[in-house]
Amino acid sequence: ASAVLLRPRRDSVLQYFFDEMRQTTTESSSRVKRLSSGSQALESCGHVLKALVRSSKFEGFVCVLILLNALVLGLQTDYAAKADDSHEVPKIYSILEAVFCVIFVLEIIARTYTLRFAFFYKGGWAWNIFDLTVVSIQVIEQFMSFLEASSTRDVLGNLSTTRIIRILRLIRVMRLARILQGISELRILVLSILSSVRSMFWTVVLILLIIYTFSLFITQMVADHRKVFHLPLDLDSSLHLHFGSLGATMLSLFMSITGGVDWQDVCRPLMEIWPWMAIIFTAYISFAVLMMLNTVTGVFVESVLQSQARDRDAFMVSNARELFQGLEGGLHAQMGWEMFQSKATSPQMQEFFKAIDVEPSEAKCLFDLLDLDNSGEISADEFLSGAMRLRGPAKALDLAVLVNEVRQIDKQLRALSRM
């Protein structure tokens, strides 16, 4: 009887235990689902952020902000230069500076989160370090401006806070160089100038050697003539002005070929002491202007053309890398015809068509040319090698290979005709 009475109670306890277990399991599964959904949401947000940071529109937006920041900085400097000491700079400039600082800090954080450690060593790492340095300087400048505004004493001891802020602000303007990364024409101009620095150095050395040689002769002759003969005051003062020392003579000869002074005014005093000096001076002007400077111009043009070719090659490689990094598998991905056709409207593919002077309507023929192994798919190596081959005119090596292949085909045809 006692067993019969205890059985319902035991069954109710077991039922309560199973109900608690079921409820705990349900809550755990729902919690896991919420966590997985939250992680999926974070992962999707990360993908969106990566796509945003790597897009060309984001780069353009950052360049526009850099220009606006430089414009605000210029307006603030102009107002401070024109205003009296009693007039303070309007607060709107400080607010805009703080807003730009916050935006640029968020930009660096987004790019660092997207690239992780690749921010410091992969393609474009030099620009990344440059941006990080300039933005850090901007943060320091804002912090020092805040300290200066909130304290009536010099918080940095003997150093002038205002002077340090101005120096940091001058360094921050250097971020305008970031625009070079987005504007190809401006980048080519700057790279062409930088690539011509070496040629310019040796050009200056050559010009100095020629000027030094002529200056020794002219200075010695003028000095001897002034010591032996008693010259009129105006002629003696003119000779002393242009040829009174070796440095003055070199400066006069340099200004004569660069437009700093009319070379007739320099030559006339020499003609009065010795008429044959007109022939020597004319020979110097003819050699320096008509021969040497024109030759130097040709060297500079050749250097600029080589720099442009290298920049186009580097830009094409960068576009191809960006194109394949957007595919599943990255640089190891294979691009079929359907994918190639869908990417024909992308900025990277449009730049590729422009570089090899091919219309987008000829994409199918281009795909067949790039597919070297006739597999129906293009790898990153095939894309890059094909891009380099198809850009520009045919090389002598390409023509030699073509002639050799034609000879081999001709031999095979002759052998088949004999059979």
C-alpha cells in the first residue's frame, strides 16, 4: 500500500525534473541561436566594412575630405594673419578641425580593422604608414589645442604651445600628397619630376663646369684690363658689377642663359674693352642655349616617358590584383568567361581595356587570347602576362618568336605534302 502511495509522488518528481531539463535545453539552444545570429551579423558587418574600405568611392570620399580640411586650414590661417590680436579665430574653425580629426581617426580604425597586420606590410603599406603618422599628428595637435584653450598657463613649460601647433599643422598639410594615389595624371606628373632628379643633378653639374670654365677666362681678363688701363667710371662700375669676382661672373653667365638678365647688357661692357669678346660670348650663349639645354630637354623627356611606362605597368598590376582579390579564392582564383563578362564593367577591367586599347565589345576575343592553355579559365598569372604582352607595340622578341613558329608550321606542312 505504501508503494502504491509513493509511486505517484515519484512520477511527479521525475516529470518535474524532465520539464526543468527540457526548459534548460530550450533556453540554451535559444541562447546559442542568438549568439550565432549575433556573430553572423558581426561577420556580415565586417564584410560590408571591407567592401566599403576597398572601394574606389571610399578613396574618393577621403580625398575630398583631405581637400576640405586643407581648405579650412587655409581659411583659418588667412583669417589669423589678417585679424588683429584683439580678434580671436571663430570657434567654427576649431569645431571643423575636431570633426575632421574624428573622421580621419575612424577612417584609420576602419582600414586597420579591415587589413589587420597587412596594414603595415602589404601593397600600399607606405601610404598607410604615412596616413597613420599624419593622423596621429593631427590628434596630438587637437589635444594641445584643447590644453591651450583650457589653461591660462603654458602647459609645456618653456616651449611655446602655439608655435608647436603651427609646426604640426604645417606637417598635416602634407597629407595632400594622398591625393596623388587617386589621380593618375597628377601622380604621373609628380613621379616624372622625381624620376628626373638624378638627370637634373648631372645637368646642373655640367652647366656649372661650362660656366666655371668661361668665368675663369673672363674674370682674369677683366681684372687685368682694369688694373692696366684707366677706364671710365660707368664702364668700370659695370665691369665690377658683372665681372668683379669669379662668383659674380658665374652668376652673370648663368643669368644670361636662363633669362635673368639680357645677355646683351652683359656682353656690351666686354666689347668695349676687347671687341673679340663678342664672338667668345656669343659662342658661349650658342653652345649653352642651342645645344646643351635642348639636349638636356630631350633627356628629361626620355626620363618622363620611362617613368610613365613604369607607372602604367605598376598601375595595371595593381588593378589586376584588386580584380582577382575580389573573387572567391583571391589571387589563386580561376576566372571563366561568364565571370570575365560580368566583370567587364568594373573599374579595374575598364582600366585594363583602356591600357591595351581594346573596346569592351571585343571582350570574347581578348578572353581567348589571355587563355593560353585553352582551359576556358584565366588565372591571375595568365591575366598579368597577357596584359603585359598586349600593351603597346610588338617587341622584336615577339616578332622573332612569330617568325620561328611560322617556319615550324611551314616545315610540318611541307612534310605532310610529301607523304
